Amino acid sequence: MCQIARIPGRRAYSLKLSVVVPTRNRREVLIRRTLPAMFSQDMPAEEFEIVVVVDGSTDGTGKVLRELSAPFSLQIIEQANRGPGAARNAGIRAAKGDVVLFIDDDILCGPGLFCQHVEAHNNQLPSVAYGRLSMAPEAPPSALRFANEAWFEQYYARIESQKGLKLPQSDYLISNSSMPRATLLECGGFDETMTAKEDYELGLRLWKMGLRFVYLPGAKAYEYFQKPIRYVLRKDGNAFGETDVLLSRKHPEYRPYSALAGLGRIARWKILWRRMFAALPFNPVGVLNFPLWICDRLCRFQFVRRVSRSLLGAGRSVTEFRGAVRQIGSWRLLEREFGARLPALLYHNVGPEREGTMRGLTVSPERFERHVRWLARRGYKGICPSDWLRWRKEGRGLPEKPVLITFDDGYEDLGEHALPVLRRYGFGGVVYVATKLLGETNEWDEDRGWGTMRLMTADQIRFWATEGIEFGAHSRTHADLTSLGSEELTEEVAGSARDLESLLGTRIVSFAYPYGFYSQNVVECVRSEFDLAFIADDDDEGLNDLRTDPHLLLRTMVQSDDSLLALECRARWGRYPLLQLWDRVRIRVALRTRLKRAAGVMTTRRH
């Protein structure tokens, strides 16, 4: 049950701004620093109010506030401890101003801050205005203070370099941030189930509602109070780990930018120690308390500050992973939801060699089936691009060892020699076709003097689509997209999407760049039409994970003479790093064998 008291200042006849300040057990900094900074604002006192929400404080904050003589309208709301999200929601409901500005209880406002926020909303368009935060010069020195100082500098330097906040990839801080009260009520305010990052979650919803985010570099505020390091390492870290899981499930567009998304890029040996720490019945970061205590005492030295940031980062990482595991249920489930790694194998034709065709583009049917059989025995499951897309959005639907088998160009031989093999082993796959050349020949190769090969027909594509094989666009005419003008580029990309959708009666989710060539313009054009796109570059191979750009997905090209060793490397690492070395060894072994045979023949002849 909330208790609300109003301490009147001057009569509020034109209330423009409500400043909501949630607080818990920070009486001294609130009374001595935060509120006095608000007393000295340039804005007329009758145009704003302060709403302080006392969230279960046990230090007498409410009593002292009620005895305070304020030069402006001051509301005091007291409630049981329910967290910062619930405290801010109570402030929103009680606010009387058109615009709500959120200020934390340890933030010192510059004298012109309130006016700048009100002016930012004068254009009548709903927007979010956010100012700059930094550490107060008078804040006590500590390892945490200098770590936060470095973080603020990097954060705002990034905002200024990219000309504003870029959601969902950027963090969003609610303190020193304002927005229309009506918009807050419309969107439901803060999600009170979030134990951390409730401000970022609100920012995502406002961003998806179409609000502009306006940066106010001159609206400066300063953070004074610092939490104890032990609290940051344990409680904050655990809350951030739990919330990362909840945020990713509620807002799929956040998944690639969560801290947990990096799980797919962590080396296996590093995953082992994280997994070990997550399984311990106690939080191991307690061992960092003493070294961080030492860092606090010596934080005037730059070297010590760097060490303390590393220790804090390592400790937070361990605690966040423990919190995430606790939220999900087990480390195995955490890896399934966030840490999947996808090898994408690129084949062109599977069938008999034809005269004049480029060497390496055709894999024999026997070798291809040997590849698929080996993958199946190793526990791999062939998926489709739509499976990867669903996992990116929802974190589910992938087997433990996924592999994506892709075919560029859509040669007719695939229907006879490759696709039946995939279905026989229960594998999915994807074929990329040039949609204006169905049933014709590979004219892009013929123009270069290479051999002629037939392409799949529309009827064959429709048949195999019903058999679980996915089809994607490869442009309309297999053109070099980087050489085209804007209209031609759109015709090739968007036109191929329309062609396939008309043929199959379903939305096409993926695209493969012809020749593997792409530029920024090409990628942006493809991004506007497709959910996924694949490159093909020998210099840029590897595994795909949650953080891989969905329109620059990696593939590794299977060669016509690839051995099972080569396939093992491509499936495990997304590349064949031993290719050149292996070729050299193979050539030397073959040469040595031939020399031995020749020597044996010569010896026999002598005898």
C-alpha cells in the first residue's frame, strides 16, 4: 500500500515537467546532494514538480523528506520494497506534468538540465530525450568509480560517433532521460518482472513504437554514489544474467546483442571453466574481494585501475553466467539457447564431370553421399535456413549439432544425385537459383567459355520444396550485383524474391550473393528483402553464431576432392586451415611413393 504526501512549494498552475526520483536507503546523498542540485534549476519552480518514491527504505528517508521545506512542489510516495521499475511506475502514476524526467537518487543535475529536457519536447512529436552522465568530480575515489568513469566515456563517445543511440545494439540509460507521460501510460511503463535492465527494456518498447531518441549533450548530470563492489559482483551480476535471458525471450531483436550471445564465440577451453564456475554451489567471485580491496586503496595509479577493471569484468562475467544458468535451468540448455554454432557447407553441382566445366565445382555422387553419411554418423543434423532464422529469433528448434548444406546455382543434376541423398539421411538443405534462368543453362559460365550445364526447372523446384528442401534466391540472372546501378540491383534482388514467392506460394527467407560478391549497397538492398543472406569467400570462412550478421553468413566451399579430414575441419571450424599444408604433405607423400615404385622397378629390371 503506497502512502502519498505532497509538500507544496509554489502553486503549480502550468506544470510542464515531473521529475521522478526512486530511492532506497540513500537518505544522505539524496537530501544533501541530489535535491539541492534540483533547488538551483533555471526553470521556474511553478513549472515542475519532484516526485520522490521511497521504495522500502529503512533509514528514515520518508520522515526527513516530509520535514523538508522545498521551493517547489514535492510529492513523497512511500511503498514496500518492490524494485526500481515498480518505484518509477508509482512515480509515473502520481506525476502531474506533461513530460516525465527520470533522475536516480545519486545523480546531481546541472542547473539548465530541466529546461533542456522540456525544450526537447516542444515539437509535439513523442520522443525520448536523453542527456549525458559522467562521474561527479567530488565522488569518492574507488576502483568502481574509475571503472564507471571509463565506461561512461566510451559509451558517449560511441553515441557521438554514430550520431545518436542505435537500438537494439546500444545500451540505454533511463537516468537523465525524459519522455511524454501519456506515452509512458500508453506503453504500460516499466516491466516490474525485470530485476535489472528495466530501463533498457522500456527503451526497446518505445523504440518499437516508433519514438525518436534525441541526444542532449548539454544536459549534463553527474553520478555520485557508488555501490559496494561486493554488491556489484554478486547481486547486480546475478540480476543482469537472469534479465539477459528474459530480455532475449521478450525481445528477439535483442538476442544478438546480449552478453550471452558471445557464448558462441568463446573458445572451448574457456567455456569449460565458465561451466565449472556456474556449477559450483557457491559464488566463486568471493576470491576477488581482497584483490579488489587492494585496488581500491591504490586506485590513484593507472595500472591498478586497469587491473581492477579486468577483475571486475571477469567477476561480473562469472556471476552473470551463473544467473543465466539459474534462470534457464542448466548449462546445456544455456548453450542450446544462446551458444549454437553453425557450419554452412557450400556445394555447386553434384553429378558426373562434364567436359569444359570449371574444375572443383562438381562433386561426384559417390563422394557426396560419403560426405553426408559421415556427417550423419558424427551426429550432425542437416537443417534449413528457416531453422536457423527461427533459432536466432526464439532460441529453439535446432539440433545439438546442426549443419547447413547449401547448393548454389540450382543445377539439374542435384535432383538426381544430391537431394535424394539428403532426404535418405533425413537432412534438410537449401538450393539457390537464378529465377529467370529456370530450365535453361548456366549462361554466366558459358559467356566465359566454360562448359554448359542444365538448370532445375520450375516443376522440379516445386517438387523438391514439398520434400523438405528449401529454396533461396540467387538473383534473377546470376549477375555481379556490385556492378549494377540502383534500379538494376533492386530488380535483380527484389525481383528474384517475387519470382520464387510466386512459384512456391511462400515467403523466401534467404539469399546467396552471386559469385560471393557484395558491397554495402548490395547488402542493404538484400537486407530489405530477405531475413538471411550467405556469402562465399575463401578468405572469410568460419562458423556462424548468434552474433554473425544474418546478411553476411559464412560458408566454406567443399572442393571436388575433399577428403573426410577436410570435411571434418569444415564442419568443426567452418574452414579447412590445413588445406595448403595437407596438399603439400599429400604431394610429397605421393612423390615419395612414386620414387619408391620407380626405384623398385629399376631394381627388378637390373636383376
